Amino acid sequence: MDKYNGLLSKVSRQYHILRGTQETENEWKTRLVYSICGMMAYACLWDDTEEPISIVHLKRRIRSVFANYKSMYPELSDSLPYVSEDLEDEIENQFLSTGVIYHRPNRIAPSIKHEEPFSGILFQRGISLDNISCVSGIGFYSRQDGGTNPGNIKTMFGLEQEKLQTLWQTTLSTASWKPNPAFEYNTEYLRLKPSFSRGYWVTEPDKTGTVSILRTGMKGSQLYYLYRYIDTALEVSPLSQWQVENYNYRTLACACLSTCGTLPPIEYSEDGALVHVRMNYLLPPRELEFLKYYSWPEICTSLPCNFRRKLSVEVFGAIKNILSDEGYEFKGGII
């Protein structure tokens, strides 16, 4: 940490990126380099150039910063991403999905300033570089007392406002059931019981009368339905495309499993200033990207690292409360 006049130590102090109790020095350095790449990518949105700032420009900045730090700290070669493109895509996707940047053809720009307090944390977006005081992952925040309404944070990041089980009941209440569909091939049914490590879909339906989800058709153009068995007769109700496209089906899948009592809890363990998180079932896209934005990959050499993340203990407390308000359960322990 003393190399280059203590550069990484200064970054750690300035942005409150503290070392975990059991964390090795190289693991800590890797997190710092990851965050620096994110901050430098954010900084390039204000570059004074003749041409508009673009995604290509953003990725070039990440590539340059990443190459420099990889050269400066060769001891991190086994813990940083092997190829720059993986990190470029990771940061770009998080900036876009969390509203940090606006994207038009051949042009990107920082979002307007937006700050919301919750559970001791002021979540920030669109702030100036000089106002960045704390960083978790590549997400900016400040400490601020107060903030008891998770709804404001949900609105800020486009998270689901309803609780999971309420959402499921609302979805069922608007179902329009039709009997005896003539599905052809490639029909899959939501897996309702662990182990989910074997996939989220199975080839056999649940015939107990539980309402669940099926999808049918060619991959990439599948149609999604609620389904149920009444005695031996299959009934289905179509789901709107906006409810299921781009992996948004996971919102309804989590709601279904939560109602069935089979949605696995999010596991976590604290290590001083750091919290390790393991998901045994992926969050819906908006919730997942929100968590990823404010966290580091557990393993940087394998991006995207969706199931295992680590984040600042204070930010984790706030995010845990937000997701718990949606109906997700957490289980502390050793990971």
C-alpha cells in the first residue's frame, strides 16, 4: 500500500473504502482498483472534447486506467479481470441500468443530480466529482442521518414498490384463465423447490393446483403464462411482455416462490467494514443491478459475478432494509 507515495492508501481514506478484518491486502487493493476504474469512467463524462462523449470514449478510459493500474501493481494480475473488455462491460452496464448515465445514439451524459437519504445513507447520483465522499463498488454515497422511507430509493433506482407476495396476489387477481392450450414444443415450467443450482426451469409441470409460471417457444422469443391444474386439466393466463422481457420474469418468479415459501434467503457474513453476500436465487434485474452498483465482485476474474458480491457494511445495512421491505429474506452466517 506504500507504493507510489501511498496512492491506494490515500484513495482508501478519501473514499472510505476500508479493509475487511480477514481480507488480504491484495484483495483490498483489487477492490480499490475496481472502484478507481469506476470513478475515472464517471469522470470522463466531463471531458472537454470536440466530439460528444460516447460509450466508446467511456470504455477507452476504463481500458487505459485499468492497464495503468495493472502495470503499476503486477501483484494483482491473478485477482483483476484477465481482459479489459469484461471490466468495461461491467461498468458500462451498471452505469446504464442504474441511471448514472443517459444514453443517446453516439452520446452519453451524466444524469441530473439526485440524492435520497435512507437508513443513515445518502444515496447519490449525478453529483460532481468533488462531492464524492464515500464509494462502495462504483456507487457513490454519503453518510446522513434520517431517511425512513424506502419508497424514495425504490423510485430512484426503479425497484419494485410492492411486496413480493402482494405483487403475486395482484397478478393472480387479474389473470384471465383459458383451458387446454395447444403448446407445441420447448415448454418449461418454473422450478418451485430447491435446489435452484440445477436451473430455474424444469420440463415437468406442477400438478398440485399451485399457480406457477411456464414459458414456451424458441429461446429469445418465448411467451410466458401463469398456469394451474384444475384436477387434470391445464389452464393458462398470458403474461404481458413487459412483465417478463429482459429477465424481468424473475420479479414474478421471486414473488411466486416467496408465496410458496421456497425463495432462498440472501446469505451474508460480516467481516469488519466489509460484508460478503451470496444469492442462492438471482434478484430481478433492477434489484440485482442496484446491489451490484454498490458492491464489488467477490471474484473479479470472472465477470459478471452476479451471485457473490461484497460491499461496505454501512451500505449493506441500508440495502438490506430496502430489499427486506420488498419481501426478500436475509440470513446471516458464515459463507
